[in-house]
Amino acid sequence: MRTAYHEQLAELNTTLGEMCELSGVTMEHATNALLQADLSVAEQLLDDRERMTHLTSAAEDQAFKLLALQAPVAGELREIVSGFQIVADIDRMYALALHVAKVARRRHPEPALPEEVRGYFAEMGRLAVRLANGAREVLDTSDPQKALALGVDDDAMDDLHKHLFTVLMDRDWPHGVAAAVDVTLLGRYYERFADHAVSIGRRVVFQATGQTPEQIADAAKD
């Protein structure tokens, strides 16, 4: 009875998944540009935004068509509204990846990262890509358990972010204020990227169950 609705919803989720993948690839390349002081990669990322613009427009159009043409009932409306929110989350992930590329470009030809923190950012970049790929898988499968599992990598990202500050607060930090500001901002970009990926997972949980992760956790205790 609702074949057309489910087909169009699947198209929307496919588009959202492609957006997640692009955000992850962009963050991967931006991290490489940051670690290697690679100006050409940073500039290419900053100049090539057309695909994300196209995907964002396509996702929004698909969601609006679902609202306008399919007369969604309560559970379906929840899925569509969550779709709009996920578009915003992924757009922000992509923007944060570009912020990383901007730092790499601004500091060229000098490396943006002191040697003491390069390992932190290599690992943060790896986790960010895993989270983006995980978010895509969650959108493909609508699996609440996989969605909740994104929190594990997010916790690891938060730990790395906190440890960065122990390095920055060291009285013997020799790299000056500008480097400290760059490291602080970059750490925030990666941490927020992870938060938005987890937010996508939370929205998928709500789409699939009608409950928040906290409500599911509370029900499991009873």
C-alpha cells in the first residue's frame, strides 16, 4: 500500500549515505593535507564543493517530495523530519572537514601541527573516517544497534581531545600562541565531526524505534 513512499525514502537514505561517504573522504584527505603540509590537496578540497552542494539539494528535494506527495502518517513523518535533520548534520561534518583543510592551507609551507601532537591528529582523523563510514552503514541498514555502537568511537575521540589539552597546558610548550590556537581549533573540529556522526545514529534510532537512546537504555534496566 505504501510502496511509493518506501521507495522514495530508500532513495533519500541512499543520498544521505553518499553525503556521509563524501564527508568521510573529505576529512581523510584534509587530515593528510594537515599532516603532510600538502597545499595542493587542501586547495583541491576547498575548490571542489559542487558534489556536496548537489547531494544536499537532492536530499532536501527528496524529503520535501515525501512531505508533499506521500501524505505521511505519524511514523513516516518522524522519518522525514529526521531526514532533514540528518542533512544538516552531514553538511556540518563536511564543513568541519573543510575547516581542517583551511588550516593546512593557511599555515603552508610550514606544517600546522607540532611534532608532539601529530600522532593525536592522525588517530583523530582515522576515527573521524570510521565514524562517517559507520554513519553511512547505519543509514543503509537502519539498524539501531549499529547506530548506538557509533558512541564507542565517539568516546575514543573525546578521550583524544581531552589528552590534547594536557599537551597544550604543559608549561614547557615551546610553539607559541598561534600554534596552540591552531591545535585547539583543530581538536574541536574533529570532536564536533564525531558528535554529528553520533547525532545521525541517534536520529536513526529514533526513526526506527520512536525512542531516544536514553529511553532504550532505561527500558533495558527495568
